Amino acid sequence: MGHDVKLKGDAQTLRHLFENEEALRAGHAVPHRILLIGTGGGMCCIRIAAYLTAWRDAGLERAVDHAITVSGSGGAIGAYLSGFPHRAVRMFEQLAVSGFVSADPWYRRRLSLAHLADVLRGMHSPIAFDQDLIRAHRTSWHVVVTRLSGESFLLDAKCAKPDAAQAVLASSAFPHLTQPILVGVGETEEHLVDGACGMPLPILAGVKRFRPDTLIVLASRPHPKHLPWLERRLWPLVARAALRRLPVALRKSAAAMSRAMAAEADRLERLKRIRWCRVTPNGAEVPIEPWTTDISMLRRAADEATAFMRQALRAAKPARQI
């Protein structure tokens, strides 16, 4: 399957969602251990919010056993676990018009995590996160974060202090664009930054931690091999220069982000005994970028993603449930 195929892997993997949901409604044990991974991508994560909106519309509320998010996809998953994935799409629209991404040239661009915090906690928009519902949901949820030493790890968003929103803020705090975020982890507090700096696609970490038999990856941006040539070639050089004030290990891991993501994408395709699929933009969609704030483009991208996922779910749904 080539780069023009949006759903790679086994399309029938999505059927496991319906089978788990059906078992739960009947009061039975679920037949599958499903791991969902959402990748980062700034404003492109509106696509993940749209995919999850289609899941909820199809009645898929509790089918996933474990979820891992990187960067902005945490906003979409948090809203999904709160029971309001539609709000996640509006959340990104609110960010687009609120000054979350500065209008400066790329070398001076910054993110305002204060705006994201307000949106996640419902200060200026419909409440996106419901902390009680998130904690009560059967799906475990971890965000990928990175220590200033360069070490990335999975942080339990349900146990993060003061709340899950703080975990998402830390997972979205890309160095140079914003400051590290202080998060309560167990009995201590740590300054953390974006998990994409060291673990942009946590395939190995997720498989080792949760031992799934089903793995679904919702990606907000194309495979690294299909990103623009300048982005692939120049990012390592730009990162080393722009992040020169950071600890060496963190600077190196951030510079290697695209290479690490490509390696994990290849690892996904080599998995044995695990049914998997990856939904990823194929280049034919509305061309949004992590810093896109054109709300009409974002809405069109969300509409495309919702329509695609609805079609994929209809094709995967067991005949007895149609």
C-alpha cells in the first residue's frame, strides 16, 4: 500500500472496536485489548478530534482499553473520554481565533499555553474536559512527556496534578515555542516538555507497557517520509540552532524527532501477532500545518476527517450490527 492510501494496515482492525463495545453492553469481558495512539501536530490535531467524533457518533464510547497521546492529540482524547468529542473540534477552532499561535515569522513564532489551558478548562469556551468522567472512564490514558534531561516517558494523565489538563499542557510544551510546564507526578513535581521531542510515535513503549492485541494509530500529519523536503532536511539543523540554550540531550532528541517517528512507523509495520492500522493524511486533503489558524481551512480538514472515518467504520462494522 502506498502513500496515496489513507488507512494503512488491516482495515478490519476497526471491527474490534465494535466487538469490544458490544461485549461491554452485554456485560461480558471484552474480546480484545485495544491500544489507541494519537500523534502530535499542533493545529493538525483537529483531525484526531474529528476521527473521535465519528467514533462517538457510531456508538463507540468505551471500546478502547488504553490510550496514549502525544502533544495536541491529548486535547482530543481528553474530550472524548469526557463524552464530548464534538467539543474538541470547537476547541481547536477557539484556539485558532484566540491567539494561541502567534502571527510572527516562523523563527519568532510562539505558542500561548495559557490560551490552551483556558480552553481545556472551559474558561472561554464550552468545557472540553470533565475530570471526574475522565477518571471514571474504563480507558487508561497516558500522555508522552519529556524531561529536561531528554528522557521521554508515559505520564498517567488521570493521576497528574492538578488535573489531566496540566498533563496535556506539558505534553504540548514544545521547547523554544513555549516554556516547560510544572506537573505533579506522584509525590514530586517536575518541569516537563513536549513528548514529541523524544517519543513522537510511542509504538514500542505502548506495546511493552500494555501488551495489546489490537493497535490503532490516529495520525494528524503525513508519514515523515512524505513531509515537505525542506522540513525533513532543515529541521535537524534549525533545531540545533533554535534550541541551543537547552540541555544537550534534549536538544539532540528534539532534532532527531522526524527520524525517530519514521523508525517507529516502520516498527509498526513489522509488528507480529498484533492487528494494527494507521490512519494518516495522504497529501490530498486540505493542506493544514501545525500553525494553521485559518478557521475555514481547519473546519474543512475536520469535515474531511469525519467523513473518512465514518466511511471506514461503516465498512468495518459487523453485519449483525448494521
